[in-house]
Amino acid sequence: MKANDNGYDYRELDRKRIWVICEECQLLRMFEGERVRDEFANTTDISPLAMISQNLVKCPKPMSGYYDRCRMTYYRTFDERVSEKAAEAGVRIADLRSWEVVVAGCGSCKHVTQLPRWRLLKMVDGQTTLDNLRPRLKCQKCGERGGSYITIANLPR
């Protein structure tokens, strides 16, 4: 969402529920995402967190400055942290489509080879991520292990 014509992209406002916590007074609050979006669109505040602190929570301390300021931050629930960690884990080999091929290259000698999905499934389990596969690859040309890079390419028609 882009708001207030400042060009920033606010991903926090796309959540269904927005949790905030004040680190100083240990105050944990939850707001509906739609309510915060509507409220933020009508204000001139530079950040949604400042708007939540000043307008919704009514914190007496300002958000700007170095000393004696509001220390409110976004809070992530356990379920949100787990889903983010799963998204960061990377692509699994079982997730690859039949028209996608893994291209592995050596970092030292620049040798590049294609690894089809069926060959990868013979080598390792389908639940293995490409990030976990990288240290296990060994260059056929120079023999270096672990210094490779992996990309996903589409096969030509």
C-alpha cells in the first residue's frame, strides 16, 4: 500500500491484524488492519507506527528524538514468525515444476551445468531446499565443494 504520497511501501498495513508493543511500558495492543489503513490514509503522519502511537494508543511521548521518546515497535505472533521462516527457507526440490531446471555454477572455475529435477530427486530427498543443496555440490571440473551458486531456469519449449 502506498499512502500519503511519500512513496514508501507499507507491508505492515496489509496484515489482517497489526500487533504493536511498547518496549518501555510493556504494552501489547492489537488493531484491525483495515481500521489502521483507513486511519493512516486520513493523516499526514510519516509512518503508520507513529500514527498508531500518537492517535490510537495516545502515547504522551513523541516518536521523534533520541531521548524520552515512544519505543513502540511492530510485534509478530508465533504463527507469523513461523510462516515467515518457512518462506525464507527457500524452494524445495519437490516444488520445482517439470519445465524448470536447476543450473549450478562453480564460483572458482566458472563451470556451469544443468541439474534436471529427476537427477536431483535421485541424489537427495524432495524436501531438501536448494540452499541446503548448495554446500553438497562438487564441481566436476575443478573439484571444489561448496563454492557454487544455484539458479532456477526454464527449459526451452
